[in-house]
Amino acid sequence: MLSDLIKGILATEYEANQVKLLVLKKSQESIEQATKEGSEAIADVLKRAESDINQLRRASDKKAMESATELASSTANRLATMRARAENRLDLVAQRIFERIVSI
């Protein structure tokens, strides 16, 4: 009877150890799976972030080009206006110089 009790205790301890090993194995598998899924999620987020950055960069470049084109056009218009005024003034100055030379 005592030997049956000892055998029962040993069997229960063996089963408990087997359950511990099974739980350890399952927890390691769960950790590996979670790590794999986490890595995949991080890679996916990085891809999306890179795509968003590229899209924003393209939009920013496009807007910068539009602004530069608008500024160049505005500058060209101002330059043409200033040149026309300068040519008119040059004509007026030349005419006054001519009048002074003739009146001398």
C-alpha cells in the first residue's frame, strides 16, 4: 500500500513535470509567433511610412515647382515692367540732353 502511494506520487510528479514542459514549449512557441507577427507588423508600418513620406515628398516637390514657376513668371513680369520704364526714362534723358546741347 505504501509502495502504491509512492508510485502514485511519483506518477503525479511526472505528469506535473510533463505539463510544465508542455506549457514551456507552448509559451516559447507563442513568444516566437508573437515576435514574428510583431516583426511583420513593424515591417508593414515601415513600408507604409516610407510610401507616405515618398508621396508627401512628391507633393512637396510639385508644390515647390509650382511656386518657383509662379515666382519666375512674376519676376519676369516685374523685370519687363522695370525695363520698359528704364527705356522710357532713357529716351526722356536722351531727349533732354539733346535739347540742352542744341540750346547751347
